[in-house]
Amino acid sequence: MLIGQSGGATAVINASLIGALEAALDSGKVGRILGMRHGIEGVLKRDFIDLTSLSQERRNLLRLTPSSALGTGRYKVTPDDLDPILDQLARDDVRYLLYIGGNDSADTVHKLAMHAARRDQNLAFMSIPKTVDNDLAETHHCPGYGSVCRYIANFTRDAIYDTFASPQLYAVKFIEVMGRDAGWVTAAGALAMTGDEADLAPLLLLPERPPRDTDEIVALIKDDVARRGWSVVVVPETLQDASGRYVGGDTPNFVDSFGHEYYASPGAALSQVLTSAGLRARYDKPGTSARMSNVMASSVDLAEAEALGAEAARLAIAGETAKMTALRQNDQGGMDIVAVPVERVANRVRLLDDAFIGVDGHSVTDAFHDYALPLLGPDP
Amino acid sequence: MLIGQSGGATAVINASLIGALEAALDSGKVGRILGMRHGIEGVLKRDFIDLTSLSQERRNLLRLTPSSALGTGRYKVTPDDLDPILDQLARDDVRYLLYIGGNDSADTVHKLAMHAARRDQNLAFMSIPKTVDNDLAETHHCPGYGSVCRYIANFTRDAIYDTFASPQLYAVKFIEVMGRDAGWVTAAGALAMTGDEADLAPLLLLPERPPRDTDEIVALIKDDVARRGWSVVVVPETLQDASGRYVGGDTPNFVDSFGHEYYASPGAALSQVLTSAGLRARYDKPGTSARMSNVMASSVDLAEAEALGAEAARLAIAGETAKMTALRQNDQGGMDIVAVPVERVANRVRLLDDAFIGVDGHSVTDAFHDYALPLLGPDP
């Protein structure tokens, strides 16, 4: 069996790795379990780590350790890579390949599984979901999301009580978060304030409700300050307006030697615009710690990540292929683990549900609180 | 008795408030205890909160609550303010004024105490130290610093393990932190990695060892990447080079309507420079959560903040004035609380000790670990 990790490292991706590893060991049907270094590139380079005899003590530590123990990557498999990868897997007599990642990783698994079938190669491929962005189709939520929710909710709460204590210094605070094209991580900022603190909820700038332009954002925040005396605004790092322009600036402020374009931070850009408009503003950017912190990791998230990894290993050994393990809510409100065709996940993006977005477009509904709060664990 | 809070809110400033309040109540010698809203401006505006009958339950909650319960401020007292403030205090029959804050606040206390003496006004002034910047003279360390150390150490650790797992995506990560002109908060990043993880320590850009120019920083980081394959760099938000130019750019990229100058973020600026030089780089900016997080607050820090507040109240009632309570290390390595003349603290800045800075200028010594690690509490 060969296991890989792909995309951004998280607080719980190693729990999925250990879940899969231990299920494979427990099955008694897998002679050797390898990890690929830095994702699928590890296969092309034949860069493996043997995990078979990892001690129980090391496994228990790794289960709770953030980051990506195997090393991670974002290599996009090309059609020309498929045969070399499958040839390499055949040479190493790999029978099961498990890949932990998001929709790009699901696409890799899908392509490899289809190509292996065309070649009549007997090889089971399973995808294990992982992304703090929570944007995978066919699963109630994704491992990593509960922990990032807990982090962003607490971070936003800190920013709100700080701003509330000194609005005359900085009336406006932006919190710039991850989340790509979906507003799930942004929405987590609203989990900070419930019940009798609901009046202190932050404003959310959601990709699902793009602002017409920067002027609309300024007007929105000015209204909020007029009403509350301060405003805390959660903004995705890649926010675009309704016409597709990046709020950080409609031309990249920098293009690197590989042609990658870098847009100015929307937090930085909006802080300047607001300050020009007479409201002193600044921004925070929690960055990688949000998806990596073991202090803030949710115990529910850790347990689910491990269970999804374990079930993927069991299903692969039982003969399933081209599936992703997923969470489905049962009638009691708990989570069942199911397997879904990986092609229904590959390269698709699940946006924040309409039912989770408040009518004003800048808040979340009670339904979102009901959806997300249990993911943070017993001590949100 | 009148109590105020000033400067940036922290995770432990309310512990000092409760310490002072309860010591005053316990003394049986203070009839009424008021809080000023938003610092000394609260006196000028006669904006007070009566704390005398705050319930034990509320006090216990507030003791552990971050932010600044009274509201905070950064108003700089002018010579023309002194008489109006002292007149107001006389009208309200204030006998003791306690002010929780940093060196600016100590200066306010110093000026008021001197002017009250000139007027023969019978009024005791005490300063209670508070700053995550840890830059106050005459005290071993400052309340707020232990908690920010715990936060920044963990944040840096997360960034290091993330970068370590995927150096091919981003080889370089900057972490932009607070700390004004001193490197104490920056140095906290190095507490992340000790013992057999010492090889994973971040690079520190310390104000006490300013880089000659940006080229020197680029060369330093390139060397680090050549050696380790990646680099994580902790940088103060106000970093200047040896000639006093802001590393974020030597001209402000923005001046607001009040004439405040805004320099580009050094994290953003250096990320661009490094990426241009062929090393993909990005930055995180933990911002206010670093000084506000109750999850990351150090239990040692909370206890010291409360004790320093309580002792200030007791000393004021006993007739002391123009002093600040401070921590002094005793022969057993523990901390004693002493009182120091506030004029020796006012407007002075304590830089990071030379003995705490490594010979390379970008690391800390064992002496710094010995100094700072105990402040993080039993579970760093």
C-alpha cells in the first residue's frame, strides 16, 4: 500500500495518515506500507518512506502532530505522467494507493484510476478528504475545517474585543483568511459571537455575495461604524468583486519569473481605502497557523480525519476503487462514513450553501451555526 | 480610588484591574472604586464606571477575560491638561489613581504626580506595568509578555512545520509581529524550537541588529535556504535598516488626512523582493490576537499581572506615590514584587539585552531561553 498527502498541510492530515496505516496493519493483508514524499511527485521520483514498522509510540505522537509528515505538494498530473506513474507502481507491486487531499487530489485519483482500468492494471485507488477550505462536494464537511473554524472563530473574537475596547484608535479591523473561491472559512468568523453576543458579530465579505465594487464595501463599513462605533470585517485573501476584479487591485502588483500573478492583499488595500475615507483601519492575517495549530485543533475533527483514513484503507483492501470516503449526517444528527465516486468530487467546488448566508449577505444564519458549531468540539 | 487602562489591550490587563480592585476592597480603606473609560481621557470627560459593587462572579470572569474592560486609549497628556485633570480628581475626591499601561502611561503618571506635588494636592499615583512589547525599564519582564511569547512561539512553530512540509511551494515564510522599537516579541519566535529541534529555529530580524539594507536580508535568507531548503523569518512590523529607512519602503506608501504615515508591511515588501529573487515567499501577520488570545494566555502571566495590580493598590493606600510596581528576580529564581520610581520608567525603552542575542545577530542565546521560557507557564 502506498499513501500520499497533497495540498496545504493541516492540523489533522496526519491523523488520516495514521488511521489508514493502522487499518492496513490491522487487516493483516498488506505486507508493506509506504508513504510517498511530497505527494504524487514522490512516485515519479520513487521517493518513498517505509511506514510499516513505525512504532506505536511514534504513531501516537504523529496522530496529533500538525503539518504533513510525508511532505506535501501541489503537482498537477499531466496525461503524459499517467503511464510512468502506473509503471512505477507496478514495478513496486503497489496494490492500493490512498491519497489524502482536496479536489485537485481527487482529480489525480480519478485520472489514475481510469487509466489503470484502461490498462487492466489491478490497483485500487482511494481518496481521503482533506481541506480547511471545506469546498469538497459529496461530504457533509471536510477534515481540517472544524479546526480552522475553531481557530478563526477565536481569532475573530479577539479582534472584536480588541477593537471594541479602543475604537478611537482603529475603528475598523480586517481579518484576511484563506478559503479560495468559497466562503466557508470566512463564515467561521461569525461563529465567534452567538447568543447575547450576537450584536458583536463581524461583517463577512463572502465570495458567494461579491461586492459590486470597493465603494460598496466602504459604504457598508461606514454604516456599521455609524451603528456600532466600530467594525470588524472578515475578508477572503482572494476576494473579487462582482465583475471579477480582485479587491486587492485589478492588476497584479507583482508577477514572478514563472508568470504567477500576485494581487495586493485585500486586507491591506481595504485598510488604506478606509483610512483615506476617514476611518482608521488595519488588518491581521493569521495565515498558515490557522490550518496548522495543534493548540486549536478540534478533537472532533481529529477523530473524523482518522476514521476517514481508516475506512479508505479498509475499502481499498476490500476491492473498492475510485472512491472518496465522506461524511454523511444520519437521522440522529451524527456522522456516518460513506464512500462516494471520486469523479463527483474531482475539480468541483462546493460553495457556501445559500441557506447558510444571512439575507444581508454579510452574516450567517442559525442554520450555519447548527451546521458548524458541532465541528469545533466540546470546548469551542 | 480611580483606575485606568491605557495602550494596547492584552490577555492579562483585566487581571491587573481585578487585582487592584480586590486589594482596595480588602483594605477596607477605600469607599468607592471607579474605572475611567478609555484611559486618562475618561477623567477629562468625567466618564467613569463604578466598580465598587462588581459581584464576585463578574470579577472572576473578568480576571480571565482578554481586552480592556474599561476601554483603553493612547491620549498623550499635554501640560495644559494637568490642571483640568487634577481639578476634576479633586472635585470627585479621588485619593488614589492607578494607571495600567506602558512607558507612555508611566510618563502620564509621572507628570500628574509631579504637578499634584507642586499644587500640594494629596493624591497618590501608581503605575501598573503592562505591555506585550516587554520594553519597560526597571522590571524583569512585563505583564502581557509571557502570553504573547506563548502565542508567537506556537505560531512560529506552526509556520516552520508548514514550510518544512512543502518548501517547493513556498520556500520562505515571514511572520510579521509587534514590538515597536525593541526585539522582545520577535525573539519569542525562537522559543518555538529548543533541544533536538534547535536546527529548525527561525531567523530573527531584530531592531537591535538592524540590517544594512534589503540586499543583506535577501543574502541572509538565500544562505538559509541553501543550507536548510527553507527559511522562516520573524520580522517586526516597524523594522528599519541601519540608516533608519523602513524596510517596508523608505517613503510611506500612504499618508492619512491627519498626517499619519503608513509604511508598507515589511512582510509584504520582503515577500515580493524574495520572490523576485527566485524564492517564493509569503507572510503571516498574527496582529491583535497575539496579545489578546485567552486560549494562549500564560497562567504565570495572569497571576503576575494580578499580583502587580494588587500591590500597586496596597502601596497607594499605604501612602506611596509616583512609583510603578515591578518584578525583580530573587536568589531562588522566583519573582519578587518591588516598587520603582516611575520617572525611571517613563518614556524609556528597554531593548533586548545583548546577552540574549546570538553572535550571528539573528538568533537568541540559551540565556534568553532561560529568561523567557518560564514566563510561558507550565505548558508552553
